[in-house]
Amino acid sequence: MNCVYQKAIAKKLISFMLVICLIGMPEIKGYAQEGAPVSISAPSAILMEASTGTVIYEQNADASCSPASITKIMTMLLIFEALDRGDIKLEDEVMTSAHAQSMGGSQVFLEEGEMQTVDTMIKCIAVASGNDAAVAMAEFIAGSEEEFVSRMNEKAAQLGMQGTHFEDCCGLTDSDNHYTTARDVATMSRELITRHPAVFNYTMIWMEDITHNTARGSSTFTLSSTNKLLKQYQWTTGLKTGSTSKAKYCLSATARKDEIDLIAVVMTAPDYKVRFSDAATLLNYGYSVSALYKDENKDALPRLLVEGGVEEDAGLVYQEGFSYLDVKGNDLNAVEKVLNLPGSTRAPVEAGEKAGEAVYRLNGETIGTVPILFSESVAKAVYKDYVLKVLAYFLL
């Protein structure tokens, strides 16, 4: 009897231990998420609409990855910011240093002392992914690649790219301290294409010749785009590829269809064909479910009564336009805009100060707001101002 009892206890104990082991085991996941609307081969990806920043699809988007030449998206962002500030001009000539010439990997074979315009250097970076051109531009803007990389990391922090750190400006390094995520790549891609759409003048080039002028004479070099989607996907507008043995194959692809700009980021794909096919799959899915509502807010706003001011009222202006991405099949003609403004305000008011907001609603729910600002300042009236108002009333 005791033997039977002991066997029963042993069976229960073994069963209990098996349950504990199963609970403690990590979940095994494939790359295709259960119930996902699309199936891709790359382990990490994200699909984002550019104007709103809405994420339409993501898969392990915060996984840390080596970015390879996708790094150059941030390099191009800082270049275009320098152009906007007037620090550099497209026609400025950039000299290639020995350090820039020494870059391996993808390059356009610039020689030490060779001069190329900023415009040509951007083509070399955007089209042919030239590491030598990227370093030459970094040195031209910041004085050294190290200082430029420091600025890249500062910009990443400003954009909230918490999963990113750069060690060089071209992505050639295999350092473990040079990393990013699919989400962060989409973030910097969005910043580049929305703030600096002129980048498309470069990223849509399939092939173009440049001229090397060196001590050995002149020679022609053909830039060929590394982004095969330019020929494979009709709505492609850019943006950047990347590949190293560590990073495998990466891509940030941008496309525009029906006035909707999408960004598809594919990281750590197993081969170069997969990164393009995965990006096309994501883009096709995005366009199949997306509808974009846009209000540029160009309509005239009423003037707001100002009590106790040197002027009786003040002008108003929208802070910005409004965009809303719908992926649920809603009728966007049903979007309503309501102005939420007070009947009056008291002086003083400052230009740029918030006066109210425009509220957008769809099917009874608020989908967004846009601040309404004072377009002019109104000082508080003093005794002299009231006297002048009275005199003006009787003299008119």
C-alpha cells in the first residue's frame, strides 16, 4: 500500500515539475506574426505613413540591428539641414581628404585632393552609396568625421531615436556600438523626406555619369542606384539600401501613390532580393488599406475680440495643416472640423500665443486637433490710449 502511495506521489511531482519547466521555457516565434495581415521573410520591419507618422504595420520594429549604409539617411539629413541654414550651397566645391579616399566598401573612387560640388557628392551618396563621398561631406560640414558623427547622435536624440547610436557617417563599421532599429530608421527617413523633399531629386536617379578631375586627367564614372525598387515598384521615390556581413540586407523604401507617402523599412533580410520583395509587400499592403484626409487650413479665421487692448481685436492663424490616416475603411467625407475659440480675450496678447484650436471629429470621436494662434500682438491699453480713443470718436 505504501509502495502504491509513493508511486502516485512521484507521478504528481513529476507532472508538476514538467508544468513548471514548460512555463519557464521561452516562446519560440517565427518571423511571420500570427494573424498578421502580411507575411514577410525579414525578422524586423515597419510600415509608416509619412505625413502623420502613423504606423500601419510593424514586426519586431524595436529590435536592435546593424544599419550598414542606411546610416547615410542621417548623413543626408544633416547635409540638407546645412543647405537650409545656408551653411553650404549646392555649387560649393568639396575636397576629398586622404581619410575619405581610404574608405572601403561601396565607393565612387574619389581621390585625395579631388574636388566635387556638394550637388555631385549628394548624388554619390544617394545613388551609389559612396562611403568616400559621405566622409568627404562630413568633413566639409563639421571639420571632421568625428564631429559630424557627434551631430548625428545629437539629431537622433532630438528625434527621439532611443534605439540608435552612430559610430561613423557611412555605416561601414562593424562596431557593436553602431546600431539602430526599424522604427528609428523610419523616424529619420520621415524627417528627411517631409522636411527636405528635394532629396527625391537624388534618390529617384537610376543612373548618371559624374566626371573625375584629378592630377591624372579626367575620367567618367557612372553612378548606378543600389535601390532596385526604382525599376521594380512603379511608385518608388527612394530612399536608401544597406548591406554588410553583420547587418545582412537592409532597406528604407519610400513610395508615393494617390498623394500618400509611405515608408517601408526592412532590416536584417537574409538576401538582397528579400529586402526588396518584403518592402514591396509592405507597400502594397499599405496602399490597399490606407486613405488620407488632408486639410491645409487655408480658410480665413474670424478676428477675436480683445478686451482692454490698444486694438479692439486680433487676427488668428492656424499653426499648421492637418492630416489623418485611416486604415479602417471609414468614410473620410464624414470628418467634421469645429473651431473651439473663446468669445473674447483680455489684453495683452502676443503673436504666436495660442488662442484656441480646431477640433477634427469622425463618427463622434476626436481624431486630432490643430492649435489656432494669434497672428498679431495687442498691448494692454493705458489711460492715454483711452483718451485718444475718445478724441478719435468725437473728431471722426
